[in-house]
Amino acid sequence: MWVEAGTTAELAKARKKVVRVGEDDVVVWWHDGAPYAFANVCIHKGRELVGGVILNGRLVCPGHQWAYELGTGYCRERDRCQPVFPVRVEGDIVYVGGGADGDVHLPDEVDRSGAPADA
């Protein structure tokens, strides 16, 4: 299932938006010209990630500052992953996937070295 999150212009202006994908509340963040989608409830203490900030390419939870990498949801300090959702842009519309044809992504392998992904 793919759900429309809004236009690229809307997300660029708002920077973040919560959408419902099946049974999940998903926060879609716009950062450096691209969308990223996370389960809105932090795996640590259940805080809403829509209240967080993006810092150094990571989404920082407003509760206890767990920081999740944008592409993978990986928190290297805790060696845990926040669920992320697939996103796609068609024209100027951003879609978030979940369910039968857009499963939630929990990475099997992540770079645990702490080095930037492009290094």
C-alpha cells in the first residue's frame, strides 16, 4: 500500500508531516531535497519523532536524544534500529509505502563503524 504524503513543495516548506500508513503513524521528514519516513513512535520510550530535529544527517528523538540515521533508522550509540518506511517521488508527489507492496524496513545489515555512509 502506498499513501500520498503531499507534494515536494509542501514537504519542503513544512519540513515534516505525519501520515497514516495502514495501522502506523509515520513521520515524513524533508531534508536536503529528499524525503525520509520513520515510524512516528520512538523505539526507546515511545516519544513522537515528529517533535524531534534532524542534526548531522540523523533524526534526534525529543525524549532522550536517541539519534537515527536517515536512510536506515540505525542508532549507532545503542546498536538498535528505528523502523523506516520506503518513500518514492512521482512527479512532485511523495508517497510512503507500507503493507503488502511497501513493507517497513528494518535493515539486516548496517554500518556499525560510525563512519559516514559515503566515506
